Amino acid sequence: MIDGRRNMRKNLLIFLTMGLLALLGGPSCSGDYITGIWVRVTSLEIKIDHVELRIFSEDSSHEDPLIKNISIGESRTFDPESENDENQLWILITAGPENKDKAISINATGLRDSREVAYGSLDGLQFVPDKVIEEPRTLDLTHSGADEDEDGFYVPEDCDDSDPTVNPDATENCNDGLDNNCNGTVDEGCPCTDGEEIECWPHWAGEIKGGPCKKGTQTCKGGIWESCKDMVLPNPEGCPGGDYECFSCLNNTDDDCDGFVDEKDTDCGGCVVDSWEPCFTGPEDRKTKGICHEGQRKCEHGSWGMCIDEVIPHGCQKPTEPGQEAVCDEMTEGNLCNGKDDDCDGIVDNVTIKPQCSKAYGVCAGTTQKCGTKPDGQVDWLDCTEEDYIAWASDKENIPRCNQANPPSCCQSSCYATEVCDGLDNDCDGVVDHHPDASDDCRQYQKPHTKDVICDDGI
């Protein structure tokens, strides 16, 4: 059995490998050395007559694969343990000079009667320069769906998984309008009027809403219906195992002709049209704190729309396009004093900007209002009280320094350039509370925390 496989390898090497050599840039030779990897293809349960390989180097994107189509002939399964060489498929993939030290991955599709019926993939195939890796990697082609009707055939090989009488092994029933054997043709071999011609399209293919699909033509010849000609059937759009990085989800084609391309298709991660789901564009850790909460977004044309009715932290900028996240570089409550946690950090009214008090001048310059509760119960900014002003003015660190003071020692304590009635030598002339414009018998004072001036005689 081993010798038979080796002979078969040599026969396939010329046919399969030479086609791939051109795609991969030609053989990489050092003397007689070739850089390559043997791949063994299996399809244990599903008969196929064609294999399409899509080969990706580590430098290529999934949108631009190297493609090799392998025609097998009569449909069959492939079993590496079979004694029959015709039921084994080995492929030698070789690398050109620019690829011989790189890794590749493979997406593969098995087809029967031009329909995709099996899928498989291989990742991390690493070339070794000037060496053929003899130990083969196995590329297993299998179904990617379910067998809901329990007829022994899986989607997509079973074209109608809701009817156990419809599957690849079924016999075509005449005049029932069904493609009973899943070959894409209705009532082939059934009696008809010679020369009659009709449009043909299998019941399971559904309505054509986009993509390359088109209906064909069926002709009556010799009193029986021939197969449907010139028809393009839909192919599944999705990836085995729930992955969305395979070729059919990235080829910019509506493979299943349902009107949705690639990521907009539900099989490639797209959403169900007209469905709704919760959404939140702000930071995830603030979604349930303070005033923040989720919104809703609707699926339109296979893509999620804008998130509506959500509340994000104060300071965040809302997205302008669907799928974007909010820009939250500065999440603060600013000057919001309302008894709420507006920035959703778990702290109520931790404001960063406070308004000045109504009499914030003179020695009271710099006083700010407090966020608190008013007598009516409303949370808002509270103006300074007389006690607040006195406390502020009594703290010398709160009073601005004088500019260009004389003598310089004055700048060691806080003062103003002009004198005010505050118990300080504001103008640095050595006299406390002396106004330069005052007369001998009248000294001017400024009322504490006001702009009014009074004159007290005899002081």
C-alpha cells in the first residue's frame, strides 16, 4: 500500500504540482533541490469531483489568494487508508525563491456538479528552504452544516435539509417541481414534448437577490428533459467552524446571492435585517455607572446602524458613523452640579470647574462656590457666605502676592498693589490700612467684601 501511494505521488506530481509551480513562482532549486510540502486531501463522507485550493502566503491578504482548480473526474470520496489509489489525493505544493522560507495557509472547497459541498483549511505550513517535507499535512474536507431532516446528508451537500426525500442519493420524481437529487435540475429525464424549452431553477436555491446567480434553460430532447444549462447556482457564504476569515467571506462577492456581500451576510458575521441589539459606544467599565446606560441599534442592509438612546459619560464625543466608538479623552463632570454622576466614574458631582463667588474681589479674589443642596432640595451651586469670605481672607496663602513691591521683603507675604481695609499692608508702605489719597483727618476704608468706600472722621 505504501509503495502504491509513492507511485501515485509521482504521477500526481507532474499534473498537480506543475500547475502550482506557476502560481507560486516556479521551483526553488539548489542543484536538484526543491522547496515543497506534501498535502494529503481527505473527504471521507462527501463525494466530490472538483477541488478548489486558495493558497495564502504570510505576506498576502485573504482578498488576493493563489487559486488552483483540480478536476478529479467522476465524483468520489478520498480516504488515505484506501487500498485504491483512485480514492487518494496527494498534492505537492512548491515555493519559488521569494517564498521558500515563508509560511502558507490553505482554504479548500470540495465541489460536486459545480456545487460547493465540503470545506477545509490548513494553517501554519512552513517551508524549509531546498527541502521537500515528506510527512504530509492532512487537509480534511467535510460538511459545515447540520442534518436537520436526518436523511444522512449534511448542509450544504443536502440542498433541502427540511425534506428527507430530497438529498444527493434520492431519485428524481417527475412533475413535483423539486430537484429531488440536488443536482441543480428539476425533472431531468422526465417525459416532455420534444423541442420544448423552459427556464430552470431549483426550488432550494431561493430567490436571486444579488451576486453572480442566474437561471438556466432546460430543453426537451428525444422526449425527455435534459439537464439545466447555463445556470449559475448560489454557493454558501460562510466559513467552517464559525470563523469569518475564510475566502468566501472576504472575496467581495455575494456568493449565496441573497443580496448581502461578505461581512454583511449573516453567515459571515452580518446581522439579521430589522433585528435590534443593545449597544454602548463609551468605555465598557462605565456602562452601568452613574447616568450611563446602553442604547439600541438596528440592523439595516446586513450592517448595524447607529447606537441610539444610549447615555455616555460627560466629556465624551458621540460617534458620527455606525460602528465607531465614542471619543472619551476627557471624561469629567466639568461644572455640572446636579446631584448626578455625569461622568459615570462612580462619584457624584466630583466637579473640576467651579464658578467664582459673587464677591470674589479684593482679599476675597479666588473664592469659589460649593456644590450642595439648596433649601428647596435642589442640588446646585451655592454662593459664598460671610463666613466663607472671612475664612478665605484669613488664610494668607489665598491672597495674591504684590508685584514689584518695595521693599522686596514685602513679597514674603501676600499683599495688593493698592491699599484695602483688610488688616494688611497691601501697598507695602509700612502702614497697615493706609489709603494714599486719605487726608490727615479722614482715612478711606473699603467695606469688607464690597466695592463701597466710606470715610470715618477722627481715625
